[in-house]
Amino acid sequence: MQDRIWKMLKNSNAFIALPGGIGTLEENFQIASWAQLNIHHKPIGLLNVDDFFNKLLSFLDQAGEENFILHSARQIFISASTVEEMVDKLEDCL
């Protein structure tokens, strides 16, 4: 799977995750950890369809509040409810 992520990294300007399972989460956290290590500076979007990612985002917020992750690590993820909102937010980051 890491080869696939590396190909996406080389060929993309940003990442957008749709609701999914363990593999989706693993890929997103891999890409986020690479951003935290300054391997890339591409935005990572979570398309929060029907509030799917709300609990994950709340967990990340709590981890930041309790100093388990840096505030900057939490800010790696961009969340939007619609495709249009996501595109706007990602374009602002590019």
C-alpha cells in the first residue's frame, strides 16, 4: 500500500478522503505523518459526508487539547461537508 500512497503523493496536488474503512484511515494517517515530517506540504481533505468524520475530528481535537499531538498536526486535516466546499478549501491551500 505504501507504493500506492507514494504514487499518489508524486502525482497529486492534494488529497481527498471519502468515508471509508481501516485502509482509508491508514492511508490518511500515513499521508498526514509525512506532512508532519515535512516530506510534503499538500493539503489533506476529509469529505465529511453525513458527518462521517465528526468523531475522528473530535478525537484529533481532544488529542491536541491534551497535548498528545501538536496543534499544527491537527490542522493538517481539512474538513468539508460538500465537494464544492472541499474544492474551495483546497484551492485556498494551493
